[in-house]
Amino acid sequence: MGKAIKVRNELWDSIELVNLVQTLKDIADNKYFTLMGQRNSFKRFGESFVEFFRLLSFADVRHPLIRNDNPRVGIIVVTIEGSFLAQFNNSIVRMAMMEKDKYADVEFIGVGEKCYDKFSRVAPNMKVFPEMEKVGQYETAVKIKDYVTDKVMRGELGKVVICHAWPKSFDVQKYRTKRLLPCEEIVGQQSQFVDEFSNVIQESSPEAMIEFLAKLWITSRIYEFLVDTTIASAAAQSSFLQDRVEDMRKGVKKVQLRYRKARKGDIDKSLRETFTARMITMDK
């Protein structure tokens, strides 16, 4: 039964590979649902933060983090390390390149080692924050915040946007561009609240308060976008692996059919050889 044994070994290997890919998919599923549960805490924080910011009257205060006329734009590109994410990362990079075409003067800022390859020709000297999962998402968000706010304060950047992925649902991932700086939206609707809260005491200077609160806001927003992209990448991984598992299971069924045919063929061959040997013995 030599041929059947070879096909059987191929069948076992195929089944083990399917089980391995299924395990990877289960890990991606678990990552998605775990992070999705944590993500809900951002909503309440953002609402509370904006309401607090609106209590303070900054309408007449000029600060680069809130308003500036610098035309140079920083584009943060968030990519994710991991297997089976080439198409996912390419979609974010394409969106960043489309965003670049809107401005005359642009600086790319990368998150993830994939940016080294994707922007090696366009921006060979770009600032990259690698190994986000190893360093930590919040720690990476703080580093990015320090870098971009320092650039804005020194007048080297005016506007900062971030290109990232958003998990609309488990099956649908969207790719979005959001503005980080200047964060005018925080104080954009302030005027309707100032009269109502005219008795709020400001013990620090408005400029110092703006800088502290704006940096805190930017950190939370970057962290949220990093988590969103990580969640979306887990969903994209799961979707890709699900397709591969289904294709591989179809392949296993084909190998099973080949094994049955090979086993039947080996049995028939063995019977023929036994019958032939018996006939030869009887003739002698």
C-alpha cells in the first residue's frame, strides 16, 4: 500500500496545517473582541474632556496647538506588524499618498516598521516609531504626541493629520484620515458655554492650560486611533485566515478523495498479486 501511505501522510499534513491556521484565526478573533471591549471606555472620556474644555474661555487666546497659519503638514501613517496584513497596510499607505497630494509641503511620520519599506523612496528620512506592540500603544502615543507638538511649537509643522484604520464592524474595516492639530474643534463651540459658566475660576494662565489640555487631548486621540487600527488589523487578519481555512478545507477533501482511491487501488493491486501468486503455486 505504498501509494496510499504517501497520500495518507499528505492528508495528515494538510489536516495539521488547517488546524494551525484555524488556531491563528481564533487568536485574531480573541484579540479583536478583547480590544473592542476596551475601546468603549474612550467614548466617555472624550465626551467628558470636551465638556471640561468648553468651560474655559480661550476664544481670545492664540496658541499654535489651537490655531496657526503654518502651511506645512505632518501626515502620520499607522501600519501594523504581523502576518497576512499586506493588503491592510497597503490600503492605509495609499490613503496617505492621496492625502499628500492635497498639500504643497508635507512630512510623513510613520508608525510601525512597515513604513520603512513603504516610504523608502518617497520619504527616506521619515521619522518612524517602530515596534508599537512591544513598546506599548499608549507609550507610542505619548512619543508621537511629544514629537508632533514639539514640531508645531517650533513652527516646523502647522497641521497634523493621521491616516489609520477604523473597525466599523467585525467584517468591515474603513480607512480614514483625521485631523489632530491644530485642535480647533475642542474650543470651536465654546462661545455658547462661556456665558453659562462665567464663574469658573482659572488659576493658571490660559496659554499654559491650553498647552497642557491640548497635549492630553492629542495623546488620547492618537491612542484611540492606534487601538482602532490594531482592532481593525485583527479583524482583517481573521477575515483573511477564514478565507484560507475554507480553501484549505476544500483541498483536504480532495486529498481525502485521492486517499480513498489510492487505498482502493492498493487493495486491488494486493488482491491481484495474491491471486496471481496463488495461481502460479497451483500450476506448479
